[in-house]
Amino acid sequence: MNRSPIRAGIIGGVRIPFCRNNTAYAEVGNFGMAVKTLGALVEKFGLHGLELGEVAYGSVIKHASDWNIAREATLSSGLAPTTPGLTTARACGTSLDNAILVAQKIASGQIEAGIAGGADTTSDVPIVYSRALQQRLLAVNRAKTPADKAKAALKGFSFGDLKPSFPGVAEPRTGKSMGDHCELMAREWNIGREEQDRLTLASHQKLAAAYERGFFKDLVVPFRGVERDNILRPDTSLEKLAALKPAFDRTSGHGTLTAGNSTALSDGSAAVLIASDEWAAARGLAVQAYLTHAQVAAVDFVRGEGLLMAPTVAVPRMLAAAGLGLQDFDFYEIHEAFAAQVLCTLRAWESPEYCRNRLGLERPLGTIDPAKLNVNGSSLAAGHPFAATGARIVATLAKLLEQKGRGRGLISICTAGGMGVTAILERP
């Protein structure tokens, strides 16, 4: 007898407020943020002492000591210590990927329930020795006598060896930052400064309105004296945004990306609980929505494709597998890495040439209703702790679908390295 696939249901999620780097969480680090978030999720759904099938948690910017952060945070979360943990990273798509991973394990019958999430800091960054100094210290360690150790320490010594190494902010294969790449995309797709600023303003206004009506009351847990994302600027305006100088292309006179219409460097953590219907029902928990389809794609940005355009490829493949059109959704959650990235994505899906020549489609995917896009704001207003953004979006969208009563939502996240992670949530 063939068994039907098991549905993977989003039970709900939590996150701590996202904060601008070097503010509230400057001394906390990924582990502290992950423990707080997992502990809040355990408290919210009464998971104390329960053994789950998996906790998939990731970080992008992390110290070497964080190599096993998923398992270590799980051991401090209140879950049974027999719950396994998996540490992952796919840049900005990390925690959406983790949700997909947990959902697939549930669908295959491998596990009944799991947690997906991520934590990221740009405050507590790893600063390491230069490779030359690393090799010198290793040579000192290998030496047997004090004289040999002194000789190894001083041989060929240069003060340049003492220069520390910081996490890279540029794509290794191009030397350009994500913002530099997005400037090129904005130029290619004729995305102007004003439309970027308008999308940014809308993100702040929608996030502020969602807080005011209490949407995030059970999703965002206070931490370190912060109750709301401290990047949110309810009082911003087009005039204030227009006054900002270009942040990446500062010399050509044509730069359009600013500190306002680009995501701020952020610290934060988010997590979601995913389970089968049977597991949830046995514990009196309701399913908000089901993760039904997913797709990952990559683009050849080294040879000229837009670094952040991979979701334009992943989404039509996912739609084809699901038998859906781009307009068959009640909500669209498109991660706002940059306002220009969102606008380039939408313009590409409207382009007959792009859809035919790059995506192999007979007709363009078409437009989406702007009223359905990021209805509670997104990364431009909330912030973007890289590995936490996917779980933030999944939790937000699942609650939106629960409130609506039925419907379908599309998630699209671009990542460093020219990749895109996408998914569909549905509530029958």
C-alpha cells in the first residue's frame, strides 16, 4: 500500500526584536540570541522536556566556537537533551532552507516534529590572525626547546603579520560587495532612486502599522530591554530618504542605493516549529499553514548575471512543479535585501524578453498586486540578521494565512553567492 506524503505544518514561530549592529545585542553573540529564541519557542508551545526529531539552526557570521551552535543551543533550550541539532548555512536563505529541510524530513516520515531557525550577528564578528601569524604560532607550538620556540617566533618576522583578518564583505570571485552588484542590477533594469525610496518608506509604514495593531504580540519576544526592531523608523519620509547619499557607488554620480533603501547590518534570531498533523493534534496545537513546495536556484553572476536574481529563476520552476501561476497567491513575501533587488525581481517577471530568453517561458510571469506584497513590512524596516530572516518570514506568513482563514503565500529570498531560496505556504 502506498502511503500518502505527510503534511508538514507550521505551528508557529517567535523571534527576538532585530537590532542594528553594535546596539542592544553587541555583546550577546549568536549563541545567546539562539538560546533566548529557542527558549521562547519552547515556552510558547509547551515543549519543555520533549524530544523533537531535529533542530536545524544556522549562522552566517560566526566564531569557530559556534561550529555546533544548533546542538549547543538546543541543550540550553528546555527541550529534551536527546533532541539532535544540525548547524547549517546558506547565507541569507539559511533558516528558510532549514524550514524546508525539517518539512522534508516530516514529509518522508523520518521525524514527526522539528524546529528551524537561525541567528546572526554583525556586532560580535570573528577577528582572526593573519595566515602568516597563524603559521608562525603553529611553528612555535611545534618547537621543542625555548631557544627553538624563540627562533620560530622571530624568523622572518614582519609587523604586517600582526594585521588581523575580518569577515569578508565582498564576493570572493568578483571583489564586489552585494551592494555593488545590486547597483549594477538597478542600472540594468532601470530602477530609479525614487521608486527604491518609495518601497523603503512603505516597508517602514507597514511594519509600524503591524506593531500598532498587535500583529507581532505573540511573534516578537522582548530581549535585552528591546521590544521592537530598533531599525524601524515610523517617522521616516521620502524627503529624509532622498537626502541620503549613495552608499556604494559614491563617485559616478549615478548611484541609487543608500543606507536607507538597503538593509542595515543587524543582529537577531528567529525560529519556527514545524510538525505533522498527528503530532500537533496529540498536543492540542493548531497548524497555521503547510509548507507545500520549495525550490533553490543559482545564477552565473561571475559572467554577468545579476547576483541577486536567482529567485527569478527559482520561482517559475517552483510554480511549474506546483501547477500555479504567479498571480495565484494571497501574499508575497519577497525579502528586501535592497529595495532595488525587489524591484528588479518584479520587473524581470514582467519582461517578455527575460522570461523567454532566460527562463524559457512562452509568456512573462506577469505582475503581482502591490497590496499583497510584504503586507507587514520586511527587511528594510525590520533588519536582516542573515540566517534569521527566513524564519522571520515563515512565521509572519503562516500567521497571515491563519488570520485569513485560507489561502496561499509565496516566499522569495536572494542570497550571497548568487543563490535564491523560495517556498510556498498554504492553508486549505
